[in-house]
Amino acid sequence: FESASRFIQSGVIEVAPLAFMRGRTLNDSFVILDEAQNATPEQMKMFLTRLGFSSKTVITGDITQTDLPEGKATGLIQARDILAHITEIRFVYFAKEDVVRHPLVQEVIDAYEKLDT
């Protein structure tokens, strides 16, 4: 934790809200967008177009846990659908067996999946 704090103070690590990305180009960076299931399609496109030279981007999200208003599309699903054919972009999917929380969480996921079918 102390090392991370030092890196944040020195500007090596930056934590920035998605809303502050507009107009930026992120060169020589490793950028993580977390909880991307809550990004709108417009926000996702804006974020994806910030990538600069010598940079990598990791986007994480769980499309089953969006906090967007009812009927509002998540940019994570749209990005997956639009970008799946681009060979330089990879999508990784996790199953309930990948859960590293309490074993009861797998049963909770099962129960919700049964409700959705």
C-alpha cells in the first residue's frame, strides 16, 4: 500500500474518473477501466479512442451486474459486439468456477442464473 501511495503521489499511477478522459491521449501507459459494465456506449467509445502509442488497455466488467438505468444499454456489451472481429483485441470470460470469493457465491450465481432462464 505504501508503494502504491508513493506512485500515486509521484504521478506514476493516476486514478481518474472516466469523465476526465475526454480529450486525452494515453501514450506509454497501462490503462485499466474497471466496472465497465456501467459505462454507456458513448463513454466506452470515448475511452477506447484514448489509446496512444506504446500503451495497453484492460477493461473489466460483469455484464450481469450493471447499475445503468433500466433499458439503458451497457457499452461493454456493445464494444464486445462491435470489436470481436479485431484480432488485436481479446475478450476473456470467467465462469462461476472462477469465483475466488466465498464458496457460497457460486451457489448465489447458480440461483440467479436459474431465475434468468
